[in-house]
Amino acid sequence: MESADSGAMRIHRILSLIKKSRYAIHDLSRLRAHRRGEHFRLNMPFELGLDIGCRVFGKSEFRRKKCLVLEKDRYSIQAALSDLSNSDVCSHNDEPEIAVRHVRNWLVQEAGASGPSGTAIWYAFNDFMADLDQNLRQRGFRKADIVALPLPELLGHMTDWIRRHIQQEGRTYR
């Protein structure tokens, strides 16, 4: 969650993010119910629909929006969301490293980004997570505290870690 303001309706926060974002990533791999009586998770397809609707029906600046859709198994999403037939959906086989590679390559292709390989990003993320865990545990955080870090705090840790490591290695990324 990007905001903890209980007074703001979640849909308004989502719509605000969609309006501000030129690029959107929608992972539809978690739609399935896992237990009898459990409901399917439909938030991500709903948000994808809002994003596509914004692109189709919105002002001219919204027509430049780009979306990446991820799924677990190739073509599996078409069984539940056949309207995405003939769309380029990337499958990650429930492997985070593959998902990172898809996102990295999509950002290079659609946003003109540059940087290290998907594998290097995956390893750097794991290094960051290990460093974060170690640093926060030294400050008295427990695993439950670390998992529940508010998004702005986590992003701050990420930004600081990236700055330190880019300076150490003399790298520049855009």
C-alpha cells in the first residue's frame, strides 16, 4: 500500500496512480482460488481494465500509456480473460527471476531504459534484501516488522542502497 490514509477510498488512490503513471505492470498470476470456498482475486484484472480504459477513452496524454501483463503459465490467462487474446502477455512460471527479466526487458523496449541484465538486477535485489534484513535486525526489528515495512520506508531503504552501490561501483543507470 502506497498510502495508509483510511479516509481516502482505495479506488481513488488507484485511479490517481493510474493517471500519474505512464507505465503499468499487471501480474495476473494470482487470480486463482486455492481453497474451496475461497474467492478469486480480481483486483489486478480490474486495475488492468481501468488502465486500458484510461488509455482508450482518456485524454491524449493517456494514449501514450504502456502496459506489461504477466501471467504464471503461457496462455493461462486466456481461459479467464479471453479479451486479452492476441495481446503480448509474458509468462514467468512463478519464478521471480524470470518476472524481473521480463520487466527489465520491457522497460528497455518501451521506456528506453538502460542498465544491468535481469539476472544482475535479481542478484542485486537479493543482496539488498539480505542487507536490509541484517541492518534492521541490528536495530531491533523482527521478521514480522520487516515484512510489514510501509512502502515509503522500504522505497527509502532501496533508494539509499542503490545510491551507495552505484557510487561504489561508479555505475550510472537511467
